[in-house]
Amino acid sequence: ELKVEQNPLFLSMQEGKNYTIYCNYSTTSDRLYWYRQDPGKSLESLFVLLSNGAVKQEGRLMASLDTKARLSTLHITAAVHDLSATYFCAVDLQRGAQKLVFGQGTRLTINP
Amino acid sequence: DGGITQSPKYLFRKEGQNVTLSCEQNLNHDAMYWYRQDPGQGLRLIYYSQIVNDFQKGDIAEGYSVSREKKESFPLTVTSAQKNPTAFYLCASSMAGRSYEQYFGPGTRLTVT
């Protein structure tokens, strides 16, 4: 059974600081997705990582994938308040169809 | 505007009643998905469909049923057999194949008392 674990689950940080969210998964996969969710809202796609060593960047967020370590990271640079949200990673295990298993989410709060 | 719509946004039902949640997409996506989210938790897959008239169970299908008669529509019925139906339900769609991200609808918050 595929398990996806994120840490930390809660993160409170100050504006301007850097931090990293970690996503570990238990079974071989080369497909990993990061999503953002604002309180009471739906999910917004951030990054799609499709191979070992993949790195994607958008603004102050950068995601990477190491399939050998079964680890993805979401790095936040010089955080701003607007990035406060819950971030989910999801791993796609199944061949021939997309069947995602989500982590528990990391609730990020950025204080002025 | 292309997107996914779910209705209603909030739904209240009495225990023992079946209820159907609507999901429609105009993105011309082949695949559609239903997830359940409980407070402070990640999403769990209920059912998914890759083509019309075909669907597969996800990780928590018990107490739920779906149909896929049209490409644009993937309604979810929460039956009285679902023991803890109160949750936030999210519908998603994607292009066929494993390299495409899923796009999510706004969700339906179901409360059963």
C-alpha cells in the first residue's frame, strides 16, 4: 500500500524567511504533483514532476523530485503572506491510469 | 470559460437519505475523479472514470455510487450505506494519460444529521 507522508504538518514562519516542505512516499513512482488549497476552497495545481531530478519553479516556490530517495521537496524562498495556505503532495502509482494518493497536507502560515 | 462546476456548494441531508452530487466539466477531459476530504486531512479517492460508460473504485468506494453516461458529467451518489458521509467532496478531471495534472471543481460540503 502506498503511503505518502508530508512534514511538517504545520509550519508558521515569518515573511522573508526560507523553508522547505518534505514529501516522502513508500513505493516507487515517477509522477508527483503539488497542490495548494486555501481555507474552504478547492485545490489549485502548482507543479507536475514527471521524472527523477525534475525541478520546477514558479515565483517563490520551487519543487524537486528524487525518485531514488522517494522524496519531493517544496522550497519557499523569501516567504510572503500570500503564500499562506495548505500544500499537498500527491503521488501517482498506477500504470495506465492516474490514481493519486495524497499526503496529509502542510498548513503554512506566514506572519508579517 | 472552461472549468469544472459542482453543485450545490452546501448540502444538508437527514441520515438514511441518498443524495446525489453533481459534477460537470467543459474542458473536454476524458478522465474524471471523485475525492473526499475530511477536516485537516488529505484527499481520498472514491471513484474514477477514464472513459464514458466505464468507472473504477478508488480507495473508499463503499457506500458510494457513480455513473458516467456523458463525457461532461460524473455524478456521485452518497447512499445511506455510507457510515460517515459528512465531508467536503471534490470532483476533478484531467486529460487521458498519467502526465497531466488534475483540475479540481469548487467542491460540495455535505452535512448529514
